[in-house]
Amino acid sequence: MKVLKRGDKHLKKTVYETTCTNCESVLEFEEHEAKCSTNRNELYFEVECPVCDKTTYADDSKKREVIYK
């Protein structure tokens, strides 16, 4: 079999970015690394900051797709 054009769907990941409210570290995470919750029909994520171990939050507007090669 011959591959005419390799797709990159398996290489795309959705990541989210947030800034820790405690130590101000900028964090990037994938959805499976966070606890998902809703508040008034809005999706948000809770993550533990790996620098200071405090919980910080991100909303759905901070997502973007990246391609890992």
C-alpha cells in the first residue's frame, strides 16, 4: 500500500493555557490533565500548579490546537 498524503489528525492535540494565580507561572495542559467542571453553562478546568502546588483555573476560551511532529 502507498500513502499519497499523510494526515496529521493523530498529531493534533488541544491544549489550554493559564497563569497560576498564586505564583504567576504560565501553564499549558491537556484536558485529561485537569478536572473539568461547569458553572452557569460555562466549561472551566482546575489544574494543580506544578511549581507551587496550588489549584488554578482556566476557561474554555484559552484553548488552541497544536500539532506535534
